[in-house]
Amino acid sequence: MDGFMQVAFDEAMQGLKEGGIPIGSVLVKAGEVIGRGHNRRVQQGSPIFHAEIDCLQRAGRVGSYEGTVLYSTLMPCYLCAGAVVQFGIKKVVVGESRTFAGARDFMQKHGVSVTDLDLKECRELMEDFIRKHPDLWNEDIGK
Amino acid sequence: MDGFMQVAFDEAMQGLKEGGIPIGSVLVKAGEVIGRGHNRRVQQGSPIFHAEIDCLQRAGRVGSYEGTVLYSTLMPCYLCAGAVVQFGIKKVVVGESRTFAGARDFMQKHGVSVTDLDLKECRELMEDFIRKHPDLWNEDIGK
């Protein structure tokens, strides 16, 4: 697994260990991690701390997002894709999109380059979680 | 001013008093306020706590958003509109959209009813803030 995606995957595993939804995210600028986070719906009773939002929050006020790349173990939903588009992040790399198609078209339509690594580890992690916790998963994607 | 928009406006004024960006938001369900918040970029050093996100965070895990209405003193950006679409909020009422056109089309395309009250008080509050703090404003909208 690519080094930055490994960090995102580690975040997802950390979330799982905490009893949360196992999705992780990393923000990279000039080859360095400037933010990392994971979904905290369960841990913080929060509807908005999806992995990517947690990651962006932890990165803080970075000023310009020019040249940043957002990694996520799963294709971003509209909330997180909305942040990508609004903040001007131009490149997104995801672990997989088979368990959730997300807002890929929306990002691409707004000029964001989206790379899907289609990784077995990421897919199996989500498949297993969704099978065990369908209610939590449906709550997280607003179903 | 409509009662719920007045609450959102009060939140915006509270944000201004704190030295922040004066945008407020309220989430209403069955005629009751279930969340209220304001932009906290300055106060919390946060890029993601736009007014609507703060409001949704404070409302907590509400389960279904069916029947909710999101009020905001300003037209939501893509981040906040993304939350609206993903969470299944079907009605948004805004104070104005003259100082920021936001993501109205995106929400409407996804079946969200968007009502723009075009209120002088909301517009003047933003015009005054943008004139005095152009850098903060541009940072907030990712410019």
C-alpha cells in the first residue's frame, strides 16, 4: 500500500479500535502529512466528523490548499467532497469505492483529479463493518 | 424578520462579538430549534466550523433529518450544501445571497428547496464584515 494511504488505513484501524466507523484520511502537502484523522461519529457523538472532515479540522487553518492531496480509505460523500471543492483541493486519492460510490462525479465536474486505488484491504474493512453494523453505516451516509 | 431567521441572525451577531465571521445557522424540526451555531473559524482556529456545520454538530446525532429545515444568514457554500444533500435535509432558508452566491444550484439539483429571504440586515452585516476583513472572508470561502 502507498505510504500515505497506509497512514489513512492506520487511522481507519484506530477508529475501529475505538468502536467507531473505520474510515481514515490524510492531508498531504509537499510530500508531508499536514493532517490525519478518522471518522468520530460514535466517539464524539458527531454527525459531521467524517474522516476527511476530522482530517481537515486537525490540519487546522492551513491558508491555501494549493498543492495539497487528500487521501481517504473510502470515496468521499457529498459533505467531504463539498469541503474538497470549496477549499480548492485539486487531488483526491481513495482506497476504494465499491462499498460506497460517493461523490466522485461531483468532484471531477469541479476539476478535482480523483484516483481510486481499489484496494482489497480497504474494501474488506468496510464490507466487514457494514455487515456487522448496518445501522451505524446507514446513519453515517444519511440513509 | 422570521423567528427562526432571527435566531440565526442572533448567532451571527454572537460570532461577530467574539471576533469571528458573522454567519449564523439554525436547524429546525417540527417547529422547534434542535441546533444552532455560528462560524467559528477564528474562535476555534477551525476551517470546517462554518455556521451550518457548527449548527449540525451542536444538534448532534439526530437520526433522520426528515422534516428538518436549515436556516442560515448566508447562502451555504459547497461544504455546507454538501452536508445538506448528504444528510437529506430537504429545505434551506437563507438570509441573503448577494454577498456570496454559494451552492444554490447544487442543492436545487439534488431536490432541496432553497428560499432566499434577501434580507437587508443580513446583507449589510456581511458587506460590512467583508469590507473590514477581506482576508478572513477569502480564507473562509477558500479563495
